[in-house]
Amino acid sequence: MISITFASRVKYNPDSNIERLLQTALDTTTKEEQKQIEFLVKYDRDDDLAPRDKSFSSFPFQYKTAVYDRGEGRNFIHHFIEYMFTLHDPKSRFILVLADDYFFTRPGW
């Protein structure tokens, strides 16, 4: 299993595209692989444009979120990464940290 974690800021960030990230993960993995992927996402409390968990119910991945106050963890990004690590599935063997504008292009990445 792989846990993919990132901080997301949608408001005032035209590059943010979580739906594209999830769609490309779906497009480049098999159904069996999709059962082994989870997304752990941190949002800011004041980001009223951030998608809600139900927005991703059509995706087969596990999806967990955490919400921080605006700017909390900004100087020390490792704090939120460490916290998100505590939420990972115990079966996970790999942790991937990326950004909300990332997308997958190669099958079987």
C-alpha cells in the first residue's frame, strides 16, 4: 500500500487541481492497485473553495483529510506531514509527499 500526502490551498491558487491528480491516478493504475492507494490531504480552515470529502466519492481511493488554521505549519511543513503520517493506513509501506498540482502520466508508476 502507498500513502500519498500533500497540503492543498485552492483559494487564490489557480494551479491547485486535486480532481486532476485523482483522475490521473485512476487513469494510470489498475483496479487492484487502486485498492492499495490512499490520499491524505491537509486543507486550511479558511479555504472555502477546498473540495469536501464527498466530492471524491466517485474515486476508489481511500481519502482522509485534516484541517489546519491558515498559516499553521507554514514555516514548518514537516509538522503537517508528520501529523498526516499518523493517519496513514497501517498496511502502507510507502509514503509519497507531493503537491496538489501534481499529476500522474505513466501507467504503473
